[in-house]
Amino acid sequence: MRFSNTLLLLILCFLVITWTVRSVPPQPPVQCDQTGCTVSNTYGVWPNRTNCKAAKVAYPTTEEELIKAVAYASEHNLKVKTVTRFSGTIPKLACPSGSDAMLISTSKYNSAIEIEPDQLTVTADSGVSLRELIDKVEEAGFSLATSPYWEGMSIGGLVSTGSHGSSWSGRGGSVHDHVVGINLVVPATSSKGYAKVVSIEEGRDVKLSIEKAFKRSITYNFTSDVALEDMFMEHGKKFEFGDITWYPSRKTAVYRYDLRSPDDVSGNGVNDFIEKVLETSKSENGKCKTADTTLAYKKLTGNGLKNNGLFFTGYPVIGTQGKLQSSGSCLFTHLHLELISLARGTRDITVFHSMKRLRYSPFQEDSVVIDFNYYREDDALTPRLNQDVMEEMEQMEFVKHGAKPHWGKNRNVGFFGAKQKYGPNFEKFLEVKNKLDPKMMFSSEWSDEILFGRESSKYDGCALEGNCVCSEDRHCSPSKGYFWRQGLVYTQARVCRFSSAQV
Ligand SMILES: Cc1cc2nc3c(=O)[nH]c(=O)nc-3n(C[C@H](O)[C@H](O)[C@H](O)COP(=O)(O)OP(=O)(O)OC[C@H]3O[C@@H](n4cnc5c(N)ncnc54)[C@H](O)[C@@H]3O)c2cc1C
Ligand SMILES: *[C@@H]1O[C@H](CO)[C@@H](O)[C@H](O)[C@H]1NC(C)=O
Ligand SMILES: *[C@@H]1O[C@H](CO)[C@@H](O)[C@H](O)[C@H]1NC(C)=O
């Protein structure tokens, strides 16, 4: 039900960011040598920090070649996973089983983008990047109604993981809700040549609905966070593309007033929202100071909006949908977004220094997406500052409030018990999956662990990385003073908390 107050689903996204500054383009995610291939993700490490291996990789450029690759794997009973040019996923959904597995990369399957103006649709090869798609669609005088904030991903990848922008209007903020047709290449019997194409509605690859080109008008209101919890419904209803960024320790909320603008209003704005904030010190104070200057800077610079493509000169910033919805200006300079981690909060869970962003996304019910951006150490066994607060919120939202995970973003704990949250639809999904892939060629123990929300066996430090909920001190980091404790507000939570008395 649109705008019903009954139950708001909380969708929790944990965007894990490894602290690496790169000034060179990232390596392609698949690297092969004589011993085989390794798949990595954008972040450089998978949740449990072990590599994903495969024996070989295929780079089809056409549907015909794609069919051939799937047929080859099917004939030889090989396990397969699809990888993209971007590999932006956090969970190990892209990791195949066994050492003889095969990867099919979509990085060269990206030539076709076809717009059907009369039908208001666009059809694209699944390896096409979001930016390429947006540019083509806008060039032809149309707009995508929604897309993720980050443009460095492929159409196949973003649809597969349920990626989204922010909107409760029309078909909503999730891109897959705008898909009107899709082609799947699946295994087949030998008499059918081992692979076939299944079309769900007509159209090649991914077919999306589009709209006549439109403009948006954005104003950020940096204001008090008082009554945020009462304001967000109203805000989501009122502003088609609204969102809210919350800086709890600064008691500040940034409301994005974001609506369609009439066509004849001039404006050439762009959104350069991706920026970097340095983690200067390990102290909470240091971080709070950084947050102060960061926030002041953001306010001064319109949060990355640029009226004429170059500078911020004042609100509202008006520009085309294609320039305001998705951004990626820092894609090849550094790969992290805002680096924000938690501070304060040993006593008061509402006081922490991280940033949260609320986005609007209709599932069966209108829902809110909560993004936390935080820091991940290079060393698996180094706890994060006040990580108990983060863990408590994670468990509060997933367990207490029944949040659903983002299939491209959450830590493993976000998937525990996920299948129950989908009710009968989960069984329906499995039925279709088994029918299309009876030999489970596209499954692996890694994707099954995520899909079925199974908790793998616990090991020392597993809770630090979101691979388990702790149930003993050793799942935290006792040598660094982090022990197994109960939540402060949500007492059913089990978290790793620092206790100086015990080191
Ligand atoms: C900096 C950054 C910002 C982000 N911002 C947002 C955001 O604003 N909103 C949001 O919702 N998400 C966001 N994400 C998450 C992102 O949407 C997902 O990680 C998405 O999956 C990335 O797409 P990809 O092309 O990199 O796919 P990958 O990560 O390579 O693949 C994702 C999964 O889909 C499968 N897959 C990919 N292509 C195909 C195909 N053609 N056929 C079958 N299976 C396929 C892969 O096997 C894998 O399991 C962000 C991620 C990053 C790194
Ligand atoms: C992580 O996954 C690998 C396989 O990729 C597995 O062999 C290993 O045991 C796992 N590590 C931990 C610490 O669970
Ligand atoms: C900003 O938000 C506050 C709180 O809702 C409101 O009182 C104020 O009028 C808003 N400012 C602008 C410029 O809209």
C-alpha cells in the first residue's frame, strides 16, 4: 500500500569500504595466470577475506557467444558465475564452487543499447554501464525514472542485486520495478544444444521502461534533526526524489527537497556527490572535528551540486535527470565514498557520529533504505571504534524490525534468516530457479550461504567482520579489549564492546 503508515520495512544497507586510496584505475576484477583465475570485488576483499577462484573465464561479446559459453559449461558440467566489469558487490554471490568452475564476464557484452520511442522502452546488453545507458537515453530525449546514486555498475549487476535510487512515486526507486522484459540464457538438454534463451516478455537482454526527458530541481536543507522520525514520511510523500542524510553527532539532518522541474526552466546542474573524507585519527574527538568541518564544507558547496556543471552558486540546482540522479566523478581516483565510522555512544546509542542516509523505496510496502558508510580495517582482527553501536543497530534492524538485506551490499549477518522475510515468494523463486537451472550450475556454496541465510561456522574474530553474531569473547577481539556483550538499548543484541578494564 502506498503511503500507508501501517508497517514500514526497514531496509538496511551496510556499505563496507576498505581504506585504500588509489590513484590508478582499479585492476579488472578477474585476474588469470597458469594456476587459474581469481575474482575480486571493488573493495579488494570479500567478507571473509579469502579469494574466489575459478579455472577459466569467457568474455562473450554477443548473445550467440554467450549461449556458446553457457552450452560449454552445461555440456561439461561446470559450475558458472557471472562477473562484470565493475564487481561492485560485497557479498560473495559472484563466487563459483570448486576449482574447475568457469566465469562468464559481461565486461565485453556491452555494445547494444536500443531505444524504442513509441513503446517508451530501452533494451541494453547486460554489460552496458549505467552511465552509458543514461547518456544514450538522454541523448534521445528520454530519461530513466530511477537509477542508483553511483553510476559505476552494469545493468545486469544492478538489476540482479535489486539496486535502487530514492522514490516512492510511480513504479518507485528500485530499477527492477522498471524492467518490462528480460532474456535469460540458461542450460538445456543435449538435444537442444545444451543452452537456450528464455524470454520473459520480448526484448533482448534487459528492457527497461523510460520516460520523456525531464528535469529536476534540488535544494538541500541543512537543519536540526529534531523530529526526524516524524518528518521522514511526510518528506518521502512530498518530494518525488527526496532523501535525508543524518549526522547524529552533529544533531543535523540534511533534507533533500527534490522534485521534477518544468521543462522550460533553464538549468545545467550536475551532482558530484561522491567525495572523500579522511579518517585522520583513531580518536572520537578527532572524528567529530572532521565531521564538523566536513559538514560545514558540504553546506558551503551545496553537497556536491553544481549549478552550471562547474560551481555551486545557490539553490535550487536544476538540471536533467541524467546529470542529477547518478554520479561517479571519482570512480577512478579513489574508490571509497564518505568515510564515516561510529564514535561516541558507549552510553547513548542515539549519539554517534556516523552518517546515515534514508532513501525511499517501495517494495510490497513503501519502505526506507538505511545506508551506513563505515570503515573496514586492512587487518581482519582489528575492531572498529565503537563497533558495538553499529552491530547493535544492525541486529536491531534485521532482527527486531525484520529489515530485508540489500543483495549487493550487506555483510553476511544481514542475510541470516532472510528467506523467512520473503514468505511464499521465496519458495516461488526457488521453483523458478530449479526449473531454469535444474543442475544448479549457477549455484555455489557461497551464493547458497547468502541466499539461504545460513550462518557458517564461527571462528575467532568472526563478529568483527559481520560474518557471525558473537556468542563468545573469542568471536570478538579479547586481546584488543573487545568482548562479547549484550546490546545497550536492544538488549537481545550480542555485540563486541570495548572494555578498558579488561585489557
Ligand atoms: C561505490 C558504490 C556505490 C553504490 N551505490 C549504490 C546505490 O546508490 N544504490 C544501490 O542500490 N546500490 C549501490 N551500490 C551497490 C551496487 O548497486 C551493487 O553492488 C551492484 O550489484 C553493482 O553492480 P555490478 O555491475 O558491479 O555487478 P556485480 O557486483 O559484478 O554483480 C552483482 C551480482 O549480480 C550477478 N550478475 C551480474 N551481472 C549478471 C548478469 N548479466 N546475469 C546474471 N547475473 C549477473 C553477479 O554474479 C553478482 O552475483 C553501490 C556500490 C558501490 C561500489
Ligand atoms: C572463507 O572462505 C573460504 C573459501 O573461499 C574458506 O575456505 C574459508 O574457510 C573461509 N574462511 C573463514 C575464516 O571462514
Ligand atoms: C528547513 O527545514 C526546517 C525544519 O523542517 C524548516 O523549519 C525550514 O523552514 C526549512 N528551510 C527551508 C529553506 O526550507
